[in-house]
Amino acid sequence: MNHGQVPSLSVARLFFAWLVFFAAAVRGSRAKVYAETSDEELMRLYSAGDPGAFDAIFTRYGGMLLAYLERQLFRRDEAADLLQDVFLQVHRARADYDPSRPFRPWIYTVARNLLRDHFRRVGRKREVNVGEGLELHPDEGVAEPLQALVAEEVRAALATLPDDQRDAIVLHWLEGFSFPEVAEIVGAKLSAVKVRAHRGYRSLAKRLER
Amino acid sequence: MRRQEDTQDPQRPPHLDLLGAGPRPVPEDLAARVRDAVTEDRGLLARLRALPTRGREALAAVVVLALSVAVLLATPRHDLSGYPGFRMSLVLGALAVLGLIALRASLRPLHRPSLSPRRRTALALAALATPLVLAVLPDVYSGAALHAQVTSSVLDAAWRCLVFGVVVGAPFLLAALLLDRSGLRLRPHFLFAGAAAALTGNFALQLHCPITDPLHLVLGHASVVLPFLVLEAFVRRRA
């Protein structure tokens, strides 16, 4: 046995362990940095070629957008496909992003445009039938059968609204955007968006009263 | 009524809470799919599509310009020097402006709100009607003498021009297909790319064909849009 090899092996192992530790520490610190970075800055970093920033954006927005798409599509598989399209489009449009503009309405505009195109292609008719193909998510907290039934009615009633009224209601009351932000996403005037929300509210209330 | 709706904050619709709020957990396989899709989006095509929108529009405009210059150099109309400059500018200007608007609509990025249905319809109708209107404008110049030299049959001449216009317009459609970030999968994008291609074909025909007979212009020039409309309908049906 060559005793001279023992120290060099140990040094190599130590060095390797240090490398692993260093990489983990760098990754951890980067993850922490990303977590504290604004959406706009993350998108700027991604446009500049930092792939980690995209992961951070996905972590932040993936679940939010999946919920938005599921609430409108009622089908989890279609929502998943559209989510993939949304992030692919964000990736392709990274050079267009202006960091001085808020990112959240920007990415929701992408999602809404893809959603509308999806509806244009497949139509909305199947959604109107209550209970047909409906999947309630376990996190929704609709444990009671009666509540579940009402939730289905609300979904079906929402699906019958014209696109513009439905957009105003969903984006404002479910996604939490202010009316000016909704106006920016749908490309309409603030007053027009409020009128759509008013009318949508009335139609929805009338339908649910029946 | 509308004034009241404008000023008041709308009430919250009933039972919306039942639909659930907040994010959904993203399954790991879906997250992996998204990352794979983004990672695999590389190569020349991906780089073209990732260009800023201004760059993509400029490239598409260069394609139109190159096609027009090629037609002007290879097969210019025989009466180019004698044709009234004002009418030529009017026709080319109208087709160019409308073509540019259609081009921009076809490459419109998804992070901008989509055009309203009213604007979409107006643009589609304008793209359809403008070549027709230009075809039936009162004649300011008689190209009829040239008609007999070019061909003996109205239908034959119209057919040749129709094919010429479609052949010149098709490369633009291909360019739009490469430059659009959704590969023209979105319906309005394909429609407007087809309209821009047809207007490119009309632009080229104006530089190529000396016949000024309105019937020929309607059958051979304005109808260039029809094959593109048929293609759009076919693609839409298959999607």
C-alpha cells in the first residue's frame, strides 16, 4: 500500500465536498436573492440571459396562472397546456418587456389572449352545462355538497356571460386586479370596464336568483 | 344609466368566493414540461421569434420590399414611365398603408391586448374592399391599347395575374409564419397575415401589370385575397 496516496485522496474528497457545499451555498443565496427580487427586475434579469430568473418567475406565477386558467376552462388538462403556452410566449417575448411597466398585468394579458383564442377555437358551449366535465379542486374548500352545487351554478352562470363582462368580473374579483389594471389588460377604457362589471354583476345575480 | 355605471364602483357578484381564490399547486411534471418547452425553444426559428416586435415587423416589411423590388426589376409594367404618377402613388400608397397595418396586426405580440372585434372586422373589410375600390376608380389613363398586346382573353389575363399575385404574396405569408411567435396559430394572426400577403400581391401587380380594365382588375388583382381566405378557412377548420 502506498501511504503517499492517502493524504492526496483526502484532499481530493475534501475539495469535492467543498465544491458541493459552495455550489449549494451559491444556489441557496441566489434563490434567496430571487425571492427578494421584484417581478420586473426578475424579467429584466431573464431578458439579460439569467435562466434562474425564469424559474423564479415560474415559481411565483405558475400557480396563480394555473388557478386563473382552471377557473375559466374547467378542465385541468387544457389549463396545463395553456399554462405551458403562456410561459413559452413569455420566454419568446422577453425582449419586448419594458421593466418600467408592471409585470403582473403583462403576463395576465398573455394568458388572457391565449385563453380567448382557445375559446375561439373550441367554443364555450360545453362549459354551460352544469356539472359536465367539471372538476372541483380539493383546495377550493367546497366540502359541502350544497356549496359544491352552488359553485357549479356560479361557474355555469359565469360561462354564459359575454367575454368582456366575464373578463371584468374574473380579473377584478377573482384575480384581484384593480379596475385600472383590468382596463390595461383588456385594452379598454376604465369607464367601459366598470360598465361591463356592472352589467356582468346584474346578469350573474339574475341568473343565480332563478 | 351608463353614466351611473361609469362612476359607481360595481358590486361584488354573489357566491364568487365559492370558486376559490389563490394559486393552485403546480404539479412537478407540469413544471418540468414548461421548463423543457422553454429549453427546447432554440435555433434560428426561435431566435427570429424572440426578436423584439419592432425587429420582427421590420424584417417582414423588408420581405415585402424585397418582393416588390424583385418584381420591379424582373417584370416591370411596360407603361411605367407613361402611367400618371398621382394615380400610381395613390394606389401604391393605399395598398402599402393597409398592408403595413395588416402586417402589424399579424405579428401583434400577445402581451398587448388583442384588437377589439370591431377593429378586427374593420381591418379585414378594408383589406378586402380596398383593392376592389381601387379597381373601379374612374380611369385617368387608358391602358386599353396595351390590353390587346398582352393577351387576347380577359379571363386568361385575369387568371395569370391572380396566379402572379398569389405567388408573390405567398413568401410574405411564409415570412409571417416564421416571425409570428405563435406560428400564426392564433386565428386573427393568420387572417391578417393572409390579408397582408394579398395586399403584397396587389402591390406587386400594380408594378407589373399594365392592364387598366376594371373587369380585369377585379378578377385578376382584387381577387388575390380569395385563395388566402380559402387557406385561412382550411387551416381554421383543421385546427
